[in-house]
Amino acid sequence: MKHWSGYVLLFWLLAALLGLLLSVSGLALPGFAQADQIDLSRLLALPDSSAWLGRDDLGRDILSRLLEGASVALSVALVVTSITLLFGTLLGLLAGYYGGWLDRLLMQVTDVFLAFPGILLAIAFAAVLGPGLLNLVMALCLTSWVGYARLTRVQALSLRQRQHVQAAESLGASVPRILLRHILPLLAAPLLVEATYGIAGLVIAEASLSFLGLGIQAPHASWGSMLRDGVRYLLVAPHYVLAVGFSLMSLVLAVNVLGDRLRDALDVRRSD
Amino acid sequence: MLRIRFFSCLFFRLLSVFRSGSSLVLPARAHSVSVAAQALALTLMLTACGEQPAATPPATSAQVPIRMAVAQAPVNLDPRVATDAASERVNRLLYRPLVDFDAQSRPVPALANWVSVDATHYRFTLLPKTTGTLRAFHDGRPLSAHDVVATYRSLMGMAASPRSAEFANIQRVDAVDDDTVLFQLKQPDADFPARLVVGILPAALIQAGHDFARAPVGSGPLRFVSWQGALTLERLADQQRIQISEVKDPTVRVLKLLRGEVDLLQGDLPPELLRYLQGRPGIRVQSAPGANFSYLGFNFNDPVLQDLRVRQAIAHGVDVAAIVRQALVPGSRVAGAVLPPEHWAGNAGLAAYAYDPARALALLREAGVPLPLKLVYKTSTDAQRVRLATILQAQLKPAGIALEIRSLDWGTFFEDIKQGQFQLYGLTWVGLRTPEIYRLAFHSDSVPPRGANRGRYADPVLDGMISAADWPAVTQRLHAQLPYLPLWYEGQFAAMRTGLVEYSLRSDGHWDGLATINNLVLPALPAD
């Protein structure tokens, strides 16, 4: 993938991996401070050789915190996407393939979830469950499976009329076999594109909830909580909020552009 | 997800527009609107150009209002009902109470002198002339003993007043003559005069059901003018007008001060922004020691925290001096007791616990608790609070304490504290005046809802000392037993245009300086 978005995404994936490694091991980058090491004598210090992106309002190294934030953002996005992709696709397949009362029931449930603005529902869940990373993941899971279920159901409705599916049915193939081997492969492309956009949306959602204080708790870093802290010092230390804002923008933009390109590449009409 | 696609699509659309240099094609209607707007702007520009700067007579300082921006505007200007800090601060300027406090927080006469006739009778005699102003309301009526009686009777009779409980001890209040009021109490109360700090309202207007909340009439140094968006007040002495407006965001308040849209800010800024302002030309920052007391509360129902050695370990594990020096506003002080040392019931001889993580660790080992000791610290979601909690967490780590921070929204947090559902919490006492606080916060009878002994601290020795009103012994005992770990008194500060003078800061953060502030240099008119 020789496109800038690919490199940006690769960069953030590596950064997230590094951040995860550092926070699990409790080590620091050689020459840098740990992500939660406070230095009261260097509050909001400008970038220097000991902290390439400067220090935050507690004298912590912004670069190390960005890495930790990247690992939080991407792991939340990937975990939530995998769970909701699995769950949403399954529900959509069942509803689309069987139709009837099951379809009506499942679609009414999804309609209820769709009727709510997703982020508001996540805020409500996070507020009820209390702040924390696990609760944040649960709240996001509860709100973001709907898109996959809808997409899968519509596709499955039309795919089950296809001749190869009817042929499989008349040959006596079992339902799981039909769903997994004859319908799902044809669904993979749109689902993949949808999942890419989903990841970008989740990165933003995690940042939004953390911005509101409902995400991961202090002293752990998240891009959202860093943004919230940084905004307070916009006049005094713009380097703080700029570093976080640019990171968030580059990651989301890269994922979105990648999704766009993926859709173009997978589009049958265009690739012909 | 759809939304993000839409935005990214819009973003690229805009990007391509910029790249190609063409203009955005607007729908017909929007287009005509924008044309109209352009025409309007052009007209404005033309008239602005044609107008010559007229030779206006030099404005006197009284005609140019002094504009103050505050984080939270007053809610209610009726002193009988208002409880929020901003309303209380404005009401101090609009009304005069019978009694006020001096720098040592001793009650002193404001409108009236008093004598204690016996344990349950107090006689208040109105002073003939209060400092600076005649004894009269802003509408011209004279202030007499009947107004005092009417004010306190209405307070006692108001079901909705949050203050009526304070005055439940009053049996009756009567005017002996035009200048003398007699209070009769149900129970003896040595601190009674210190409670009479509610502003006096005119009796006739009370009877007429006047809406003091929106149109206050008092006898204070400032008169109410209008309240449309900004609250406008006028000083009786020299007709200097003062405008108070609400600007919620601290950064915006600072920008407004720098741009000359406001003249004065007091309090409610992060220390970094204050330091930033200190270095700006044309801005003067003034700071003073504060009296609002921040502390760490312990829960005595918790088996681990019951152990004095654990509390001492926490006290030795927190470097309060470093926090005060680095992360608080100038004028902040390390606290040794609830009331500051200059208070008449304060104790200047109490040194803060020395920062010594090794000693803290040794004390924890001695107490035999598993290390690292896991404790939960509850605080609100306020950014500065979370920041301070994070500092505490980092400082306690080498002392063998793993602090978990739970930042909860204010309602949940305060309810948990009152219910005793916490291990550690951080809060601030604001506007403390009388040593009554020691009974309210530490007496074993004061467990919520009867008082504010939220840590469920029960100490018969201390109860005895409180009943005997032996404040040096009480403060000494609290310092040794540590039901609270005293942290700091946060400093008071104001930032203003350099032309403003004679603004004084009080340790409780009141805005009394507005009664004396003066404009030496008028703000420069915008250059263009």
C-alpha cells in the first residue's frame, strides 16, 4: 500500500504497540521519563532533548503519554470493532436469512439503538456503569454493533435469493454452512470497509468520552483526557494540545482515507 | 460512521476548492444572503470611513464603568435566600448587616453595637452613622430598628430560606425604639452576634413583597442600577459604575482582559494562566494569602485508616510544600489547622508534617498492613482537583501507598462523602468564620445529616475540649490525631488593567475591593 495513509496508520500501530509494551513493562524509552512520572519543577515545559514534545501540566513527558494514549485508542477501537463485527454480523445474517418474526424483532431492536445518537448512548452507559476502561469498551460495544447488523441483513436478504445459495439449499447443505461458506464471503468486502470507518469513529468516540472524564482514569493517558487538559493551557502551552490534536487528526484521517481507498479497490464496478 | 464519512467528504470538497482556486457554489438563496451581507458590510465600512472622530468631551472616570468578569454570575440578590458565593459577594456590597468580621474573624459592629444583657438576651443599638454612608437605604428611606426586626422576622418565617435553620434559636426579636433591637434566644449561644451577618432590608418593601432577588434595595456602599446580561452597580460615594458579567471559560476571561474588554478578574484561574498574566504589559496581578482550607479526609469506619500510624504515614508521604510552591497560585500557604493562623481561634504553632517517604514506609510496616497499601481517593471531576489528586498519587507511591483516584461528578461525589462511602477524599472549606467548624466537622454528634463529621470521627477527649471551647487544645488534638490531613490555604489573587488602583483582596475571596477601586487611567479607545 504505497499511499501516505498506509504509512501513517503503520506508524500509529507501531507506536501503540510500543506504548502498550512500555505501560505493561513499566519501563521508559531510553532517555525519556515514564508516562506517569511527575516532575513538579518542569510544569508545561517546552520541548527539549529530554522531552521531544515538551511536558504536560504535571511535568510528564508528552511523547510517552502520546504513545500510551495511542495504545489505549487503538486497542479500544480494535477490541470494540472485533466484538461488534462478530456480534452484529451474526445477528444480521440470522435476520436476513430467516426473515419473518425473527427479522422483525431483531430489526426493531436495532432501530431502537439507531434512533439514539450513538455517542449520547455511550455517555449514558458510561455514566451509569461508572468511569473506567472496561466500562468504556462495554458502552461502545453496546452502541456500535447496529451498523454491521443492518448492513449484513440487507445484503443477506438479497444474497439468499441468489442461485448458488438456492442450489446449496437444494443439495441439503446445513444452515451454518450456507451462511458461512455461501453468503458471508460475499459480504466480506462491504463489512471490511464499514469496519475501517468504524475504527475511525471509535477512536473519536473514545477520545470524546475520555474528554468528558468517562474513559480511562488518571494517571493513565488517553488522547481525549490529554486534549481536555491541554485546552486549559492553550494560551500558555500550545505545544501540548497541538501535539495531541495533530496525532488524533492524523490517525483518524489516515484510517478514513484508507477506508475510502479500500472501498474503491473492492468495488466490483470500478475494478472492472 | 455516516457522520464521519460526511465530514471527511466535506473536508475534501473544501480542500479541492482551495486547490482549484474556484469559489464554492452556494445555493441561490444563500448566495443572495451573502450578497446582502457584503452590501451591508460595505455600507458600514463607508459610514465608518466618512465619520470623523468627533471632539468628545473628556470622559470622567465615573462615566466609564469598571468591568469585572467572573466565572459564575450571581443567581439571587436577596440576602435571605442567596447561598452561592457570587450572590453573597455582591450582596455584601449592596446591603449592610448588623455584624461583620475583622481580620482575625472576630465579630465587629457593622450597623450596630451590641451588649449581652444575659445568656439569652442580646441588645443591638444601631450606630448613628456607619462608615462612609448615612444610615439610609438606597431609595432614600432611613434605616431604623424596625427594618432590622422586619428582616429577621421574615427570615424566621420563610419556609424556603436555606438560612432559617440558623435562626431557629431566636425566640423573638423586637424593636425597643427606633435605634434599639432586642433578640431573645431559646438556648444560650455565645456566638450569636457572629450569626447576624445577613443584610438588612427595608421593612416597607418586605411588607410589599418586593422582589429583592432581581431588584435589590439595601444600604451598602453600592447601589443596584440594572441587570441585563451584565449586572451594573453604582458606588454611592462617587457614582463610579461597576459592571459584573459572567465569562465561564478561564482562557476567554484572560483573553478579554488582555484585549481590554474587561478591566478586572478575581480568582478562578489556573496558576499557569495567572503566571502568564504576570508577565504581560499593561496588566497588574495582585495576590494575598487566602483562608479557604483544603484537606484530605479519612474515613474512621475503615479498619486500616482507623490506625493512627497509617494516617501519619500518609501525612509524611505528601509533600504539601512542593505542591504549594509549584502547582498552586501565589499567596497559597501550607495549612496546619482548619482555621488559618491569623484567626483568633487559629493556632500558629502547628507545623505541617515533614515530607519523609522513608518514615512513612516504616510507619506502614509497623502498622502491619500489606504493602503496597491500596487506598481509594475520591474527588470531583474538576480539572485542577484531578491534577492535584494525580500529584498526591505520585507522591504517595514511594511511601508504599497505591492510591486509586476516582473522579466523580459533583453530585455523586458529595453524596458519597456525606454517606460515608469513601476511604480518602479531598475537599475545601470555604468562608469559615467561627470555631463552630470544629464542632461541625469533628464532634461525635455531628455525623451527617446532623453535621459535617463525614469521616465518622469519634473522640470523647476532643468532644470535651470542644464543649469547653478550648480551641488551642482542640487544634493540638486534631493535629496529633489527624482526622483531617490539612493541606493548604489557597491564595487569593486579582488581575487588572494597570490603571486601576485601590483594590484590596480579602483572604475569603470577597469582592469588597469594588467599594474602593478607582480608575486612574481611563482605558485607551480602540486605535482604529
